[in-house]
Amino acid sequence: MRIFGDRAFETISAWLDGLAQRRQAIADNIANIDTPGYQRKVVDFEAALQRELGTARQTLAVTDPRHIATPPSAGGLSLQAAQRLASSRLDANTVDIDQEMVLLFETQARYQAAATAISHKFAQLRNVIRGA
């Protein structure tokens, strides 16, 4: 649902929902760190959100030789690749507490940023209604 034709509310709301689902998956993973055979849950909603919104990542144009080109997105190790490099556990549990804590911190930071963004959108809407 678009509020007053503003797509930002829809986008930020979907972002908050996806981050909340990811936070729950991380909590489940941490809670099951000692469960033999537990397979870690992963919530990857960003690609689906981009498809839904019809936006693709744009690369920056380099119009001058002094400009710094955008680095390729596959420049570093993803968490899944890092997990494959880590030693596997004998009990077939795929949860790595260090990885989960990093993901939890990142998810919390993104959630806070999204909450701040939607708060600013509501403040703008209040100002418009008040005539400020």
C-alpha cells in the first residue's frame, strides 16, 4: 500500500520486515548452536526486494580518468564462502557463533537505519499536514 503515492514508505516497510525476519533467523541459529545436525537459517530478502521494486543496482559512471571506479561486488569473501573455508563440526551443526554475531550486528545497524528513515518520512508528513 502506498501512502499518498510515496513509494518510500512501501520500500522502508519491506526493508524492516525483511530485517526482522533475518534477526529472527539469527536468533534461532544462536539458540540452536549446540543442537547436533542443526542447519543454520539464512534470510536473504534484498534480491527479492530489488526485483519487487523494479530497481537494479547502478554502477557509478567514470567520466574522468581521475575518478575512482566502483569495485566489483564480488571483491571480498561472502559469509557463505567464509563458512565453507572454516572447519566443519563433527556434529553436522552449521552454525558459527562468530558469523552469527557479525550478522546480528549488521542486521541491527540496518534495522536502526531503516527505522530512522521511516521516522524522518513521518516527520515530513507531519510537517506537510501542519503546513510548516
